[in-house]
Amino acid sequence: ARGSARSIEGVNITQALVENKHLLNAFGGHPMAAGMSAPEDNIDQLRRGLSRSVERMMQEENVQPTLEVDAVMNLTEVDLDLLDALNLLAPFGPGNPPLHFAAPDLELMEAMPIGKTKEHQKMIIQSRDGSQNSLLWWQSVELPRPQNRFDLLYKARINHFRNKTEVQFEWVDYRELQEESTATLQKRRKKNLVNLDM
């Protein structure tokens, strides 16, 4: 199996791979990004080992990862014309991250596992006005879903598929509108939403 990884400031992802090299066939990269290959039988053990290494680094460096919100916009406000204009800001990368949008006060209507291994989900959400949209939430099938109304952090891009061009929304994170339990927060261990003023 082959894979890639991207990191954040304060976490040297290549060093994390060095600490778990006994589980890998090959790897290479730099502190912010890396590629690797490993026997499929080692994937679960590698995932646990990398999680331990990254968690230790974050504690040692007192890393508090956050995600900035670039604009508060309902999904119905994001269209192809807007994304065409935003693409003038490309290319996106570590020094120029893709834009993140926030949509307030949503309800999760349905979550459907997708992909060959069913590790991703197609999320159907509904806003207060009754409008619905679908988003892709990558590698999320084992993550907790919102149990109450929530604020959503998402990305959007132009998708060309089978001679059809449309907006594709990607789920990034969420914040439930009522206080989440400590157990849920510990289990999610996702990036915090910040600067989200409704």
C-alpha cells in the first residue's frame, strides 16, 4: 500500500515516519509532507504508531492546531462563478492554503458510506430555510457525526466529471451548537474551529 501525508507547523511528519520505519517498505519527504509504502498487514499498526508519534510531538511543542475561517457563507451562496474567481488566487499550498468557509446552524439529514472500502461518507445537510446540499467527508466513517444542530467548516472546488461541471463541497470539521461532551471531544481530536463569529 502507498500513501502520502501532510503536516502542520511543529510536527515533523518525516520524523514520525522514522520512528515507525520498521513498519514501512520505504518513505521519504520533509518535515511538512512525505510519501510512504508499507505492507497492507501493517496499516493498522502503522496508523496507531504514527498517531502516538504525532501526539507526542504536539505535546512537546505545545501545538494548538487551528483552522481559520475565510468567510461565513451558506452552501447555496457558493457557485461556479464564485469558484472561478477564487481560482485566480491559486496555486494553493502551505504558504497559500485553500479557502475555508463556515455555514451556520445546520442539521445532518443523512450520512452514506462511499468508496471501495467505504471509508468516506457522503453527508446530506439541511439549513434553516430547508435547502439541502451534499458534501464529501474523506476518511470519516469512524469519526463521530453531529448529533445536534451544528456549524460547519467546509471547502468547495470545481469538479469536472462525465462532461458535467459542478461545485463539489468537502466537509472539513464541525462544531455542535450545544456543548459537546468531553468524551466526544477526546474521541474526535479534530482541529478547532476558530474566528467563527455568527
